[in-house]
Amino acid sequence: MLEAQDLSVSYGRIKALQEMNLTLEAGEIVAVLGANGAGKSSLLKALQGMVPPSAGQVRFKGQAITGRSAAWRVGQGLVLVPEGRQIFVSMSVHDNLLMGAYTRRDDTSRDIDAIYQRFDNLAKRRHMSASVLSGGEQQMLAIGRALLSKPSLMMLDEPSLGLSPLLVKSLFELIRDLNRDGLAILLVEQNTHMALATAHRAYVLELGRVVLQGQAQALAADPRMASAYLGE
């Protein structure tokens, strides 16, 4: 479904991502792990079309999309839930959800109802300002907004950031539920334990380069992961 070939991202002289190769198949959850500054967010921004790669190619559903706009990619089913949620706090919960369907021209009412059924807290606050939501509710809203674009691949950038352990558990249950419903997911996450317990495969970045990759269960048992990322 998604392929990055020798993808590099630079900000001036700073090389944030260096010749990364990544694949994601339909129905997969793939995690991208690494410390702050490893290049994880730069990868997602390049895949979404928010920053131009300095080298390399991106293909989505077999089609070359390098150079295509972020809006075009959303319309094709590739959507990013950004770090920090980036909801519109001056707008209501309902209007935030409507923004997720901005590129659509069909009737979205059933899909909005489905979001409210999935996220009961949002349904209760649909007419309230998004600024009153808790961190967990804001993350629900960000994911709900993304779902309304009808993605086939959702990219999540640090979705558990700032959430309590109980909410983190609920969040990863939601990610697994969405995947069981057929949604492919690319997950950037610093909670290495939860990410490896949820993903099918994973890549580990250090200073913009892939240093480890493989099946999530195998990586969780890898001594190099245990010492560097799992606190063991």
C-alpha cells in the first residue's frame, strides 16, 4: 500500500531523514520508533506531502505520489493525525469533525453518526467548543476528524503523548479496533512497549537512519531494543 524508497528530508544543512526505505501492506500496523530527533515526524510529514523530500520517492497504492500536495493525498486515502492533535479550539466539536470531511462531496451524515457512536464523549459535547475537551477527548476528536476523510491508511504521530496510562491503554485498543475494521496504520510512538505489542512490524530510527527493522514480536525480544528503548 505504501512504499518509501531512499527517502531523505533535509532542513538546510540538517539531515533529518537519510535514505529511508519503508513498506506497509494493506491491513498492517507498522510502528516507527526512536528517540526525539530521530526523524520520525519528518518521515510522516514527507509521506503526507507537508515537507518536500530532498531525495527519494513515495508510492501509495502503486502510484508515485512524490510532488503531490497533502490535500491530494488526503483525497486518495492517506491521512495524518498530527502530534499535539492540532484541533481547532475556536470551533465546536461538530465543526472540527466536519473539517475532516472537507475534501468529500458525498453525504457524510452516517459517517459522523458512526463517529459519535464510537466516541460517546464527543457525542455529549458535540456543540461545545473543542477547547473544553480533555487531552484524551482531543485525541479522540483528532482521530475522528481523520476518519471522516475515509482513509485507507492512517498515520499517527505520537498519539499517546500526554495521556494517562489508562487512556493510553484505551487508545491502543482503539488502534487495534480500527485495524480490525480494515484500516492500515503507520504509528510513530515513543511508548515502545505498547507500540511493539500492537504493531505487526516496526522500524527503529536513529539520527535519521533505520538501525533495526522486523517483526514487532522479534524486535521486542531483541537485546538491542531491550537495552536502548525498553529500559531493560
